[in-house]
Amino acid sequence: MWSIICVVVRSGNRRKGATTHLLEGAVTYAESRGAPAIESYPVDPAGRMDLTMAFVGTKAMFEAVGFEVVGRTDAVASGLPRLIMRRHLA
């Protein structure tokens, strides 16, 4: 099992699709190396979240590239519970 534990995009480049490209690239790389699946541990904020904790990513970010929620952790980021999201690879 491979994991994406953080996603950091420089402030001037946010909200332009860079995160989607980074996540798609990570999935492609993991798949090319034989990973059976890849996990992430984001949060699901109701609105905008504290940018100091945004590096964990959001549920919507990972859903956009095919990840599904498979559970929750005991960890929190910005007061929000962290999810376990997974994408199975071929």
C-alpha cells in the first residue's frame, strides 16, 4: 500500500488545477511501480479550511481523481477528523 501524506501547492498556483495533476501523477507513478492501491488521509471541511493545515488535502480533491472513503482515523487536522481514502490500482 502506498500513501500520499501531503499535498503542497505554492499560493500563487492554487485553484488552477495543479493539485489534480500532482495527484494523477502520483497515482500513475505508483501504478507503474506495481502498487496495488494508494491511500490518502484528508479532511472534509464544510467550507474553506485553515491553510496551515490544508497540506493534508480535502476529500473533494481526492474524489476528483478516483479515491473513495474507506474509513476514518483518530487523527485530526484543523479540528477536523482525517479520513482514509483509497484508490485501487490495476
